Amino acid sequence: MLRLNLDSLEVIDAIARRGSFAAAAEEVHRVPSAVTYLVRKLEDDLGVQLFDRSGHRARLTPAGAALLEDGRRLLRAAGELECRVKRVATGWETELLIAVDVILPLEPLYPLIAEFDALGSGTRLRLSRESLGGSWDALHERRADLLIGATQDGAASGGYISRPLGEIPMVFAVAPRHPLAAHAEPIPASVVQQYRAVVVSDSSRSLLPRTVGLLDGQEKLNVPDMPAKLAAQIAGLGCGNLPLPLARAALQSGQLVQKQLESPLGPARSCLAWRNDGAGQALQWWIRRLEQFEGYRCWMVS
């Protein structure tokens, strides 16, 4: 009997995103052997191979990719149905998906999470990290119900409500041993272009990927988040703009040197955003609290 169900689709999705059966097992709270058995049983039932296991990462076969493409639509539809049913009954969502842009740290949100938990609403919270256009992509694809820290000018289309969160000051910095550290200021773009930039990868899945502060033809080193970007620039692996609050300690200790550019990058205008197709009690609570929130004030231009 065919056992294609939402549970198996969630496992396949986790393997595709995490790249291994073991990592997927950790995400779905199962032992690796159970995940392996489920996939093999599903492959036997369907009569096709879903994953190519020959390399270091488990990769979808064409058949697996086709299954997952439609499967993700079913998972989103099932999640939305679950939320709608609970909202009708109680007004509170079953789950609230919050995407926090990598330009901001997660830690200031932890007191708010504790405050929300104390409400006893029963709404599960799921935090994710997105970057650049990936934040708006997550909202568009319903991988997120609420964005925190997304760039204000990043919405690709309508259907959203946004509120300014503030402007984050940016600083161009390099390691003291980097060639640009000794260059006369202000440094023209033609000089900066000659050196590799450290950039955070755009996490978009369907929207067109974006870059910030990267010059045409400039070599780049892609990293997954802002702490990795900071570490790479301290290591002298490239140059680039960093949020000043993130870079401040490294600048004060001499691990990084701030340099003035002829065309400096302005502050990053960040915002809160959510879809305008209705909001449950949990989302409304988070919007109200975040509009009064002081936790990110030290990250913003005063």
C-alpha cells in the first residue's frame, strides 16, 4: 500500500534542505534509522529512487525533485488549513513562523519569546534566519508569517504591511594587514573593486537573489551569516561593509580598521513586515510588542 503522506513529505523536505539523513533525523526528532527506513519504504512503494546517496550529501533525483516540488505545496496547504481551523476556534495560530534577517542578532528577542510563552496561547513559535531578498521570499512563499529586520526596499510585490524598525549604521572595514588598511582615504570604488569582498549569501529560493555593497566584477567570498562575515574579515580574507554594532568590538580592539570610501554605503533601513491577508492573535501580539520594542535600539542610528 502506498504510504505517501504529510509525514513522509516532511522528512523528504528536511533531507533535501539539510543534505543528509542524519541532519534531517535531528530536525524531525527521529533516529536516523527510522528516517532511512521511511525513505526506502517510500521508494519501494513508488518504484523510484528519490535520493542519490553516492556523494557526501543526499541529493534529490529528478523524480525526487518533482515529488518534493508538489509535496511542499501540500505541506504549506496543510499548515495553512491547520492554522485556519485553530484561528476559527480560538483566534490563536497553531504555529507562528518568524524570520529574522541576519543583519540583526536573535538574542534580543529571547525575553519577548519568554513573555509570549507565559501567555499560554498554545501557539508554537519557529524562528528562522534569512538574508537580503530571502526575507521577502520567505514571506511570499509562506515560510514566514512575520519578518524582523528585513530591508525596507526589498519587497518585490504588494500584499504586505510593513513598519519601520530603524536604520542600522554600516561601516566598511578590513583587517590591519589587508592592503586597503594602508590606502589613502577616501578610497575610490575602482580600488576597492580589485579586492575580494566577503558577502552574506542571499537566502532567496524563488525571488531574484540580491547583493549589497558588491561592485561589478568584484571577486566575492560567500558566507552564511553576519558572524561568519565578521570572522572572515577579521581573518583578512576580504573586505566589506558590516553593521557597526556588530563590528564595534573588533574595531576597538584593532582586529579591524575602518576605512572611508568615496561612495560609502548608507544605513540599512530595516522593518517589520507581514502579509495583509489577515492576522491571528499571535501575530497581532508580536506586532504590538515589536512596535514598542527597545531591544534593538542600540543597533539603530540614534
